[in-house]
Amino acid sequence: MDKEEAKNMNKSDLITALMVKNNLTEKQATDIINLVFDRFTKTLKDGGRIEIRGFGSFTVRQYKAYKGRNPKLGEYVEVKAKRLPFFKVGRELKKMADGK
């Protein structure tokens, strides 16, 4: 994959790259990618943590309820407590992104 191709990547690009690199059928590559994403999703939903050395880690963080402001109307609204996924970049990825 050259730099032009690497600017954006979506799920179908990942499937195609897996197919080409490992000589797989589209169905095999799709099944593998779906398996990985499904396991990641289930792990985070169940409160687990995903760590990929050299890349980063995923967790779910709990956020408390707070009063927010609707920017369109200027009114204050109550924002409910929520859980959201959080990604912390790994040291190696950070260095690579910084061009080091």
C-alpha cells in the first residue's frame, strides 16, 4: 500500500488488504475482520480492556451526568451519565505518527 492509498482506510479496504496479502477469498477475509471487530465490541461492552502492543489500548470510560448547553437555542439541558469507548495511543504508534 503506498502513501496515497494509506490516507484513508475503511473496513472494506482492510478486508481487501487481508485478501491480497494472505491469498484469501473475500468471504474468508470478511469473516476474519468481523470476528476481530465482534470480539473487540463484546470485550468493551462487558467492561474489558483491549491492548495491542505498539498500537494502543481501548477501554470504556464512565462519564457523570452534567448540565450542558444547547448551542443552537442557548438553553441548558441535562446530559445523562454515559459510557464511551476511549483509545490511548501506544508509544510506538505515537513515534511513527510523529515521523520519528
